[in-house]
Amino acid sequence: MPRASTKPARLRLVGGKSASQATARRFGPTGDLEDDQLVALVRQSDALAFEVLYRRHASFALNLAVRIQGSARDVEDIVHDAFLRAHHRVHELRDGASFRSWLGAIVVRLVRTRLRRRRMLGALGLAGGDPVDLDAVASAEAGPEVRAQLAQIYALVQTLSPDDRIAWTLRHIERHRLEAVAELAGCSLATAKRRIVRAQRFLSTHFVAPFTEPAP
Amino acid sequence: MSEPKLPELASALRDHGSDERIERVWQRLESDLAVAAPRPRAALWWAPAAMVIVFGAGVLVGAHWRAQEVAGSVVPVLAEPWTSAEAAGTPQAALRPAAVAEPQHPKRERKLPVLDGTEEPPVEAVPPIVEVPVAPALPPVPQSVSPEWERLANEGDPSGAYNALEKQGGFDAALGRASAEQLMTLYEIGLAVGHRPKAVQALRQVVERYPADENAADAAYRLGSLLDKAGDKAGAEKAFAAYRRLSPKGDFVEDALARQFDSAVERGDVPAARQYADQYAKDFPKGRRLSAIKKQLAKLSGAPQAAESVPEAEDTVDDEAEEVSAPRKP
């Protein structure tokens, strides 16, 4: 289920870390500014403000890309390209406070392009499936049973269409609210729900629960 | 159906936001940003002035137009309704034909006299009645519920989906009212059950009816591949051209252009092949197919010595691009 949000921030990151304190120390007063204020400064070509935005949201972007892809492959390229694109198009962002979700949508689009490309290559018999790197997804502290479940889930998710895969991952792995899923995936709420339901139905049918001892 | 019991993901997922990685990406980003500084927005001080000028010009043109209409003695017929019965017995009847001179640019409503039901309407005001064959009404398609065939296809049962399609009016009927996404599903169904022509039809529909849809470029490329395999080289060439047009910066642009060249060669169209080869050399000077294309072109032109002397291009593209450019003859 989605987590309750106490801030109006649209997205929440699970498993990431906040860099706000670190950036505040490093960048002085600029590090204390809110996203909308930073975006306004970036529009005036303030490089420091953009660096603060980058360091504040890089972790979110990296984790988002890895979890949708199921691997850390080219993830630095994706995040690099996403921030570069964000920098070039910052004038198109109407609400500076939604920088995080806007950036997330850029990351999702970049990942989706790669997923589709891999899928098309696979369909044409030119490449194997998109490899899932369990070590990239699961933390070192995760137990073997949890890792096995994650491996199974990602193996199933891998067979979904990129759009369904993205929607389901954002909802059930990243634990975003439905509205945030729609925003990140660049589709309507109804479409996001439809994709999630379709993916969920497939996973529910094919997921095999771990063996448990029957009750005596 | 029960949901899969997922583990506690917050603790099970790895965090990739390490300081080293963030710093590494920033170094690249910083150097790129230094090269391409953001362009300041163009000042828009002239916009209000331009709007005023455009508005003023519109007013002048409108006034001029109105003046022309008045000079042409255009009488507002609808403002003064009359019937043929009235017209026959009033002094105005004698004047009316001259007064109701046909304007140079008559407005449609001015041709419609007000009728009281007693007179014969003017012939020109009544369009001829033509018997139009009425197509049989299609069964209503619920918008909120997926058709059975789509549900089955999404569940991984293309044969079942195809059978359901046959029961619900057939594949072709579904093509006519499918969305772009549904057409892609129909394409997959057609391909899965071995009806390639139907798969081709579905892809064509996506390209022709939904060129702005995100599936269109993908559909065009797949269409080119299918037609190429079916031996329709001209069709494949057109489909690859459509892909390049729909996705000029797409991942498969280089490959599509090379395959256009291949199709032109297969068709024996040397001028077209030369054109594609020139385009390829211009757009992809380090393209992996460049040397092969040059060789083939030289061979077609009857210059084997030239073909021998064309140096091999270095493979400078990445792994994925190499896979894309790999020869894929049927």
C-alpha cells in the first residue's frame, strides 16, 4: 500500500537517502532553499542551484532507474542524460516545486526507451531478454528467501510490456501513490491503473509463494 | 486471485545513491553543462506590440470587407423575411430581384429564405436527396471494459484471443475500431497465430491512423521488417521511410536507412540505392554498414576496382547498435 505522505511533495523514495543536510552544509544558504526557489535560480543560469538540485535528487533518480530496469546497466548514463535534459528544459517546468516528479518522469521515459529497444531487439531475435541483476536490486542485507522472491518477481516483471512493467514497479516496488505513478509514467490515472491491474493479474497468476510448512 | 506476498522492500532494496556514484555522474554533468550553457529565454517585449498590430490589421481588413459588401448592395434577406406570396402582391416584388443581387461572397445563411410551409422552396436551396447505403451498425464497444480478445491476449493466449475475435465480428472488424494500443495487440495476435497478412494490416493501421501515437514508429519499423521478409521490398522501403519520418532521432534510424538501401538494391533501383547510400554516408559517417554499402553500390555501378579500394570502416558503435545493424536477411 502507498505510504502516507506528510508533505505535499508528490513522490516518496523508498530505500534512498536524503541529502538535504549534506547539501545544506556544503552549499551554505543555497543548500537550504526549496526546490522551487532553486529552479528559479537555475532559470537564471545559477550553476550552484543546479548542483544543489542534482545532489538532492540524484539518489532518487539512480534508484528509480535501477528498480525499473532491474539492473544497474547504463544507470549512470540515464541519470546523466536525465539531469542534462532537465537543465536544458527547466524553462518548461511550470511548477518548480514539482521538480522531483518532473525529473522522475524524464528518468522513466529514458528507461522506457531502453526497455522498448531491448524488447524490440528481442522480438527480432537480435538480443536476449533484458537481464535482471539481482545484486543491483536487492540489498546486501536481504535474506536468501527475500532475494529469491525478488528474483522471481523481477523475472516475471521482465516479461511484461515496458509500460505495464514501469507502472507496476512504480506502484509496488517504489511504492508511489497512483497519482504519482501516472505522473511519472506520463499517462492518465485510468491508464496507470489499467496497466497496474494488468501486470498485477499476470503476476498473481504466475507468482509462486515460497514453501511454508503446513500447520499441524 | 491473491496478490503476491512481496518482501519488505524498503529494507530489501539496495540503495544506489552512493557518494562516489553521485560524484562521478556530477563530474560528467558539470563538464557537459559547461559546454552547453542554458540559453536565456528570448525577451518577449515585442509580443504585446505584435498582438496590437495583428488585431489592428484584422479590424482594418474587416472594415474594408464590410465596406465592399455595402457597396455591392447586399440586402440582409434574413433581417426582412418575406414569402413568395407576399412578394407576388407587393411593390417590393418589382424591386426585389435587383435589390437581392447575388453578393460576390454570399454567406450561406443568406441563401435560405424563411418559409411558412405554403410555398415551393427554391430548388437550389434544397440539396438533392440521394440514397446513401447505410452500413450495418457495429456492435457497441464498451469503452471501460476490454474486449474479450484483448483480455485473452493480455493473459498470453493469442489463439484464444483470435478465436474470440472471430466470434466478435472477426479480425478485420476489430481493426477498424481499435485504438493504437489495441492494434499493436492485434498485430501480436496475428503474428502468434501465423496470420502475417493480418499482422501487417494491424501495423499499417497504426502507422496510417495514429501517426502521432507513441506506437507509430515502432509499428512502422516492424512493418518494414515483416514486408521485407515477405519479399515486398517496395513496401518495406516505404515502411522504413515512415519510421525515419516518425522517429527521426529514433534508435533504429541508421538501421532503417541501411535497410532502405538494401530494399532498393533488391529492387534493382540503382538511383534510389545511390540516394540512400549518400544519405547514410552523410548521416552516419562512422556507420558500421558504410563500407559494405559503398562496396555494394560500386558493384552495382559496375566499378569492381572501386569496390575493392573502399576501405573497411571501423566498428566504433556500441554493442546495442551493433546488434541493431547486424544483417538480418530472411
